[in-house]
Amino acid sequence: MVAVFRYICFMVVRLCLLLLFLVSFISYSQQENNSIFVDTSYLEDQIYLGISYNILTKQPADFEQNGLSGGIALGFIKDFPINEARNVGFGVGLGYSYNAYIQNLKISNSSFEILNNIDFNSNRFSTHVLEMPIEYRWRTSTATKYNFWRIYGGVKVGYVFASSSKFTDPTQVVKTTNIKNLQKFQYGLTLNAGYNTFNLSLYYGLNPLFKNMSIDNRKVDLKQLNVGLMFYIL
């Protein structure tokens, strides 16, 4: 019996030692794997989707926005970190945006007219823009932290490759395409700030939306202010 008891104790000790070795080996392997698979050179390359409410500033007298003027933007931004922690950097992107403006300004290739005390059904103009955002980026991200705070500020340059206006009253529909007086190149300041996917987005145009614009012999410099949400999808 004593011999059997000693044998059982011996086997239990051996089994405990084996288990201890296996646990230590597995823990070490996991640490090694973690160190291997943590991407210390990660980038915040992102596809963005933005929606906005579009406001025109520097309005002339009797000008009114009388509908829901909105916009949508979609594009990709390449990330360029500039510090070792990779939470500060620059972003350069390329995208497309569509913006619509519903108001009482009748636009044609030859003139601008405020529709004051005039009965009409609808009046709007819209733009299709190829845009390039350039951002200075700060965030609280790490190589393993995917939900984080961000503040991205910068500029956005856009080229209007198509535009149109459409006026409708009870007797006619007047449509103008490729509006000549529209500034083809647009640029302004941007700010995107928030947490994870949902972010407040602001854009303020620095140059007028139209060139050589005058109403009743008075120069008008309509500018854009877009307020909305920016979603970073990937």
C-alpha cells in the first residue's frame, strides 16, 4: 500500500509539473503572439460619409432659404502620422460631394434675380464637386483601441465639375446647366470632431460661391456654411 501511495503521489507531482509547464508555455506564447500581431505602424486610413445642412451667408436683402438645403459627401482619406504614438498626423483625401440650395434667388447664365413677392412653385440650384480635404489630425487612438476621440481640422479644396439651377412656376419650368457665374474652384476651412463613428462636421467657404455677382447694382458675395455629421466607416 505504501508503495502504491508513493507511486500515486509521484504521478500527481509529475502531472502538476507538466500542467505548470503547459500553462507557462501557453501564457508566454500568447504574449509573443500579441507582440507579433499588434501593429505598431497602424494608420487611420478612412472612408468617410458626410451629410450636411447647407447655409448661404453674406445674403443680400430679401434673400431667403425656404427649403431644406442639404448635401452629401463620400471619399477616402490617407493617414500620415508624424509622431511615435501615431495619434497626431495629417490626412489627405479625395472625394465627391453633392450640394443643393433651395432659396428665392433665380439663377441663369446671364443674371441673378431675387424672387420677392413672386408666385413660384420651386427654385433650387445644385453642384457636383470633386473635393480634396487636407487635415491636421489629433486622436486618442492606439494600435489596439478602435473607439476614440478625434479632432480633425484643416482645409478643403473643391472643383465644381457640374452645376444646375431649376425654376418652376405655374406657367413654366426654366433649367440652366453649367452655370457660368459659379466659381469652379471652391476652398474653405473644415472641422470634424467627435467620438468613434459619429462626428460633428463644419465647412466654411472662404471664397464666394459666384463670381461677379451683383443684384440691383450691388455686389453680393454668397458663401457656404455647411453643418452636419461625418461618419468614418473604416
